[in-house]
Amino acid sequence: MIDGWGAPCFNAAPVSPSTISVVIPAYNEGEHLPRFVESLAEVFLSQPAPAVEFIVSDDGSAPEHSERQRTSVEAAQARFAEEGSPHRFVYLKAERNGGKGAAIRSGWGQAAAVATWLAFLDADGAVSAEEFHRLAVLAAGSPEADVIVGSRVKMAGRRVERTLLRHLQGRIFATLTERRFQLGFYDTQCGVKLFRASLLRPLLGALQENRWLLDVELLALMQRQGARAMEVPIDWEDPGQSKVIPGLDAAKMFWGLLKLKQRLDRRP
């Protein structure tokens, strides 16, 4: 476990009744999402965990993908209801594609008012259901942490499977991000993060990033609020068919970092 801004300790106490509302942004994930949703339902029905609200935020997917995504969510919710589970699945559909960040922000806008944590999780299953369960339990048992960030760092006991090109792009981006924002993270772009709702909700109206830079915007704003962060190494497996376009998206993100830093510096 890698300490972020604070130095929280993980208390391995029994799972608390915390509620986690996690948005799963999905754009044309008809191939990956149904299997992932089924896996999430299986894991959270079979193992103790805080109550979790899974919000699949469809980011304007093509009709054939939307149908598969919606059907898988409805099937998982029916299974939760049949088992009398405290967990639930919700499906939201945007009229048009707005970007990952926009889908996450839309989902958080519909999150249960009782949620004590707001989170997001990539739809492709790169972070497995078992790993998200581990982070959910960690959040429920860690009163000293306000931000929990998954990190793709190879170390003893952890498995990270990704192409060399994606790894190198990620390290270059992480280096540039650290130089500009000094967030103190090894990996700002891993697709799973959890935030204490009482600190994040007042910031939701200030969030503007619609795509990949929402992660950096969130971490920078939470840092300015004095949030205590924990970076947690996780298992991660590249599912293939990445929506990131080598070169083009990297250039957009680097330019976006400059604009984001300028915008945040103008905030009071």
C-alpha cells in the first residue's frame, strides 16, 4: 500500500454499513460489460461487503451495445432482488457521447443520497470484480482515508498485464502530471477510484473535464480540500481494444494538462 497525501492506516475491522455508489461509464462495451456485470453480481453476492450501488452510465453507445449493456444490468438487478441483497444495479442512458468524465459526472448526479463513498470503475473488466470488492471493503474499514486510488504498479503479490507501449505512455503522462500538479501518485489514470462523498459532493459542480483528465481534476481538487489519500497497488489486465489512440490522444492529454492547470490556478 502506498501512502498519498496523508498516512491512513488500514483497520481490518468487520465490514461497516457504508454505502458505495460506483459509476461504471460504458461506451460501446457490449462485448466486455455483460461479463463484467455478471462477475460483479457473483462476487458481491458471495462475499461480505458494504452495500454497493452500481450505476452503469451508458455514454451514448450504439443501439446494439446499449441493448446488451441494459439487458445485463437488468439481469443483475433481478438477481440482487431475488436474493434480497442490499446491493443494486442502475442503468442510465445518455442521448449522445460526451466522454468518460461526463458519464461519470452524470452517474454521480444520480447517486443515492445515503452513499458515503462515490466511486468509478472502468467497464472493460481490467480491474476485476474481486479487486473492486477488495477496495470496497478497504474503504469501509478505513476511516482515516478520504481518497482510495488503484495503482498499476508491479510489485510482489500483484499482477499487472499491459503492453509495453501503454506502459511507456502511462509513465510519460504520469511524469508530466506530477511535474505540473505534484499529486504524489505513481498512477493517476488507473480506472478505479473511491472518494469520501462528504468531501466530493460539494465539488461536483466545479468538475468540468469530460474525458480522460477527470482523474487528475478530481485528485487535484480533493488535495486542495485536505483529503487524505491512499494509493493501493492492484491486479490489472489489459482487455485489448483500447479506445485510446496512440499519439493523438496522448497529445490531447498533454495539452489538456496545461489548460487544466491554468484553470485550477484561477480558482479562488
